[in-house]
Amino acid sequence: MAMEVTHILLNAQAVDGAVRKQAEDSLKQFQDQNLPVFLFSLAAELASDEKPAESRKLAGLILKNALDAKEEHRKIEFVQRWLSLESTVRAQIKAFLLRTLSTMSLDARSTASQVIAKVAGIELPHKQWPELIGSLLSNLPQLPAHAKQATLETLGYICEEVSPDVVDQDHVNKILTAVVQGMNSTEENDVRLAAIRALYNALGFAQANFSNDMERDYIMRIVCETTLSPDVKIRRAAFECLVAISSTYYEKLAPYIQDIFNITAKAVKEDEEPVALQAIEFWSSICDEEIDILEEYGGDFSGDSDVPCFYFIKQALSFLVPMLLETLLKQEEDQDQDEGAWNIAMAGGTCLGLVARTVGDDIVPLVMPFIEENITKPDWRHREAATYSFGSILEGPSPDKLVPLVNTALNFMLTALVKDPNNHVKDTTAWTLGRMFEFLHGSALDASIINQTNCQQIITVLLQSMKDVPNVAEKACGALYFLAQGFEDVGSVSSPLTPFFQEIVQSLLAVTHREDAVESRLRTAAYEALNEVVRCSNDETAPLVVQLAPVIMMELHQTLENQGAADERHNELQGLLCGCLQVIIQKIGSSEQTKYHFMQYADQIMSLFLRVFTSRSATAHEEAMLAIGALAYATGSDFAKYMTEFYKFLESGLQNFEDYQVCAITVGVVGDVCRALEDKILPYCDGIMTQLLKDLSSNQLHRSVKPPIFSCFGDIALAIGENFEKYLLYAMPMLQSAAELSANAAGADDDMLEYTNSLRNGILEAYSGIFQGFKGSPKTQLLMPYAPHVLQFLDSLYAEKDMDDYVTKTAIGVLGDLADTLGSNAGPFIQQSVSSKDFLKECLSSDDHLVKESAEWAKLAISRAISF
């Protein structure tokens, strides 16, 4: 049955483009014309030891890609396609794959492992191929080393591919036994490595085993022993396993934590960097767990708390902090230039920052002596490490503890930023200043570290530092960002930044024009700082913000004239300029006085944004779309004059499934435009609603875009009122079926629950907009048939008890809107619903003042509806 494909597979890897293209087309044609024979032939190629290594590997990859895809809709299609093949064909392909696990070719074995796991991912949930795991485990101990390695690798991939509920506990026990035996020091290194990686993937299946003391002790002992293997790859994988155990089974770690501390401390001090990094990562992971627990329970552990905090970090503090401080001295010469750099010093500093967030004030006395001892040493490494340690502990401890220290250190830091001879030290100093301004400056603090006196010196130093090498200048822009942010709430009171506003803006614009601004994210950082300075400015500087608008417009105009040079950096610049204009529009549009001056630019700005849509950059499209949303808000009903021109771009944004972020943003902008135009949007509604309904019924659109589409129904209904009548027949059934789906989220993980809540919120916002839009219209009767379902949705949400506060507020608001719009007609329905009694009662006594406010309005509307 197999067809000869070797020649085509080799040609598909040819250097000659024409030969390669012809071979790829032949493969595509073969796949389209006869899929069963195509897949069978690939599996036969992969399994045959007579074939060249290159053709075998490619055959396996094509086979794997025929079973799985990144996009959810294609994945579903591939699963159906595989399951619809004849069972005999599938059985032959699977036999070839299993046979390949014992071949001598490492590439072929490894590819076969991955393909078997993909098939298992499809078949096991459908209760097919039940014998797979048994057959892999059956004679594992007797296999030669290379086949044992491939089998363990396959088991690992299967655990990664399928969810724990499709593998029964008996099989889980056998997999864990096989894997832990494979980690034994008597095995060959390749086998041990495959085994420890398989254990890493199987941890999610091992709940029952980790609840059994004997089994858990055994697994932990073997993992800890494996961290001492002579082979660096095995040691690293063993520590990766410990990291995964720390987050999956935190509550089971107490008996082992002392041993783990000893093992990790030794690795951090003496082992090679890849191993040491994982040893530090273990403690970072423990911090993450404890931070989450402390945040969730607010530090209040009464006897009934499910997840006790073991305070591992607090207990290890006096040993852990010195170990981490020592790592800070192991910097690399060029780490500041390389954006993706990660080394032991950076890992140690990151972990130190997490420790500070976990234990708060207790860390300060352990770090201060290190800073005092090293901050003035002649060797740059000591000065940089001291500065880095100070910056790392600025989030976590209380302002009372930190403000006095920062007040003492600030002058020293400002001098170092200008005068230290070493760039690494300057880079870290600027970063540390940014952290000081981020955490210890702002209206919420009793004692801020910044006042009228030192503000001038800080600004002078930062502006000077923005002329330094790119990585230092970038951190200085970041510090300026947080400096501006801290003055956000001073309101009409004069901000200490006001006298320097013009100088700051000019310096930031000068940075964006630097020849080397594309290095080290410098240009982006400069625009981010500029946006924040504008956003947090006050009325006094408003005329200067108005003057900034034409400057940025001119720059955007120049990038559009120079469209021929469009590359990634050029597109990024267009996006940054649109983002900057958005902030300017929001700032100027928020006060009547400046809005009037700004209107002279509105036409030009809009035509610039429309020209951006003709470029090919998704980033620039997103930013231009967001800026148009701001412009619609600022210009109000005057925005109508742009609609004829803008509508085609709005429509193509709504059709952009590929760049779904563009689609989501466009949906949001439809809402902005509805609020600006109100019923003037009517001529465009047919087109918009048609596209939105298409988006909802498409399985190609990313799910995250669906909640905002529902909210958008509400925006449209609010804008056009009773004219929404003709869309009710289409929109309401969509809302109804989505509501049924989202009401029950039992057993959902955190991500799914978060998505479900955003979906619920979108649906509720749609209902709210529709009820409010029809209020006072003679056509409110059209909504009566939908009232029982809406109330039933509210009741089922209340019964689920897993709404977040935001959904609770919107839900109780919908109850009020329904009562308010439908009045006494809906009285009997409302009286029958649980929501109008228990849910309302609960919301009236809520701690969240927004929920309470919403509930009070609902109570009033209900009492009016029922009393008639």
C-alpha cells in the first residue's frame, strides 16, 4: 500500500528553490488526493532502516503536522480527519510508529515518540488505543538502552499531550514506576535523561502518588539523588523537576525542604551555570507560591484555611539571602547589551526581589550590610551587585522601613548615575532609581521620597543620563516614566514637574531621534516616558501639550512619506507615534478649554491615521485604531464626517481573523464610535452587525474577541435605541446560547474561569445596553419574551457562586435595567426569580461599593416595577 516517497522528501530539502517547490507541491497534491496512503507511506518511510536519515526525519515531521495545529479550528479538523480514517489503516500506521522506537537512528526514534504522543492525544480521550500504555511498559526493563530511552521519551510526551483524567490510576502507577526506575544510576545517561524528563511531564498525573507518604518519599529521594549525577544535562533536568514539584506539590514539601536547601546551595555555589540557574529557580518558585497564598488569604490563616503557608522562605531567610547576594557578583561583561541575557547574577537578583515580596521588612537588615560593604569598592562588580541588591528589595518591605534608607541613598545614586566610570553600574543605578520612584513616590504614600527641593536635581541627572549609551539612557527613560507617574494624582495642584515640562519633552524627543535609538529598546522607552509625562501633566502645561500635537503629526507624516523603507523598525515607529497621538488626544480632549484649540488639527490627524491603514503593519494598525477611538471620544458627534472614509477600514478590522488583536481593538472602537455618534451611527449598523454576527459564528476567530463583541451589541443598542429592533432576532439567540454555555463553569481551571467571567460580563453588558436602549420606547414589549431567560441566566450565575466582583456588579445592574425598562409587565417574572431576593440582598450588603451602588439602583427599579 505504501508509495515510494523518499525521492520527493529529499527534494523537499534541496538547496535549489525550484526543486524544493516542486517537491512540496507534489507532497501537497499527494496528501489532498489520497490521505490514507499518504500518511501510511510517511509512517513506512519513518520506520524503515534502509531509508536515509533526512527523508525519515521529514516524513515524521509531516506526519506530526498532519495531526496537530496551533489554531484551535484546524486542530479540531485534523482530529476529525484522523478519526475518520479506516481503523485498519490507523492500526498499520501505529504499528510502524511503535516499531520505529527500537531503530538505531536517534532522530527517527525521537520523531516517532512525538508522533505517537500526538496520536495518543487524539485517540485516548475517545477511548481508543487502550493498549498503548500497556504495550509501551510491557517489556521495558528488558529493552536495549536506545529503545528504553525512546520508550521513556514517548511516555513523557504522552503525559504532556493528554489530560490526567484520560489515564487510569493503575497506568499512572506503572508509568511512574517505570520512569523512576529509569532514573536509577545504574542506567545509561540517555535513559536517565529521558526518564527524568518523562517524570517532569508526568507530575500532573501523580496527585494520588504524592498523597501517599511512602511513594512520595521514594520519588523525592530519587529526584534528589539524580541532582548529583556526573552528567550536567541530567543534573539540570533533575533540578527542573524539583522546580515543577515546588509549584505542583508545594504543600507536600515540608519533610524535604532542608535537604533541598543543601542541594540547591551546593549547586548555586559550585555547579555549572545551567544547573545553578535551576537551583535558584526552585526558590523563586517557592516565593511565587507563598506570595500567591499570602495575597489570597491576606495573611489570615484561621484553622479552616485549605492552603496553609509553610513560610519556607522566612525559615530559610538567614541562609538564603547570603547565598543569593553572592550570586550577584557573578555578572557577565556584556549582559546589559543583550536583551535576552539571563545569567546567574540576574537570576539571583530576581529571586532576591521575590524573597523581598514574600517576607517584607525582614529582608532589609540582611541586605543592608552587603550594600554598605560593597557600594564604594573599586571593583565595578561589587558596586553593581550592591546597587542591584538595593533595587531588588524596594518592593515588599513597608515604606516606613524603606523611605529613610532611600532618602539617605538618593544623592549617592544620582551622583553614581553621572559619575561612575562603569556602564554596568550606571545601567543598574538608573534601574534602581526607577524602582525607587515606582514604589516609594506617589500621592498614596505618607512620606514620599521626592519633594520640590530634590526634584530639580533628579530631573537634571535623568536628562543628562538620557544622552548616555543606549542601555543606560533606556533605564533613565524608565526612571522618568515612574517619576511622572507618581505625580498623576496631584490634580490641579502644581506638580513639581511643571516648570521642567518643556525641557523634559524636548529631551525625550531628542532621544527618539538618536541614531542608536533602535538599540536596547531605547526609542520605545523614550516614547513610553513621553506618553506618561503627557498623561500625568496638569492644566498649567495643557497649552504645551497642544503644541506637541503638530510636532508628532509631522513625524508620523514623514514615516508615511517614507513608506518605501517600511521594515519592522519603521512599522514600530509608526505604532509609537500613533500611540503618542492617542495620549495627546485623550489629554487635550478631556477639558473643554484645550479641546477647542485642538479641533483645528482633528481633520489632519484623522487623514494621517487613515493613511497608516494602508501600511502592512498589524502593530501600527492597532495603535492607529486605538487613537481613532480616542479621537471619536474627543470629537463627539462631529466624528460623523469621517465615517464614510473610515468605514471600510473599520469593516476590514472586523474581518481580520489573522491578527485577532486588531479585530478585538476594532470591536472596542465600534463602541467608542457608537458613544460618540449615538443615532448618527445608524446608516452603518447593518454592515457592522452583519460582520459582528459573522465573527461570533466563526470558529476561526480567537475566543478572546467574543466577549467584547457581545459588549459591542450593548453599545450599538444604546446608541440607536428602538432601531435595534431588527437585530433582536439575530442577536438574542446568540446571547442566549452563549449565556447557557457560560453559566456553568464547574471544574474549570483559573484561565478558563477568567475567560468565562469575561464572557459573562460581555453578555450582561449586551443585555444592559439593549434594555437601556429600549427604555421609554413604545417597542419595549418586544423584549418581554426574552425576560424569563435573562432572569434565569442571573439566577444560574448566582447559584454558581464563582462570579468575580465585576460580573456581580454588571449582573445586578442588568436586573435593575430589566425592571426599569419593562416595569410592571415583568413584575411577576421578577418576583419568581432568586436574583431579585437572595442575590440582591447579598449585593446590598457587599463590601464593594460599586456592587452596593448597583444593587441599590436595582432595588429601587424592582420596587417600582412590582408596586404598580
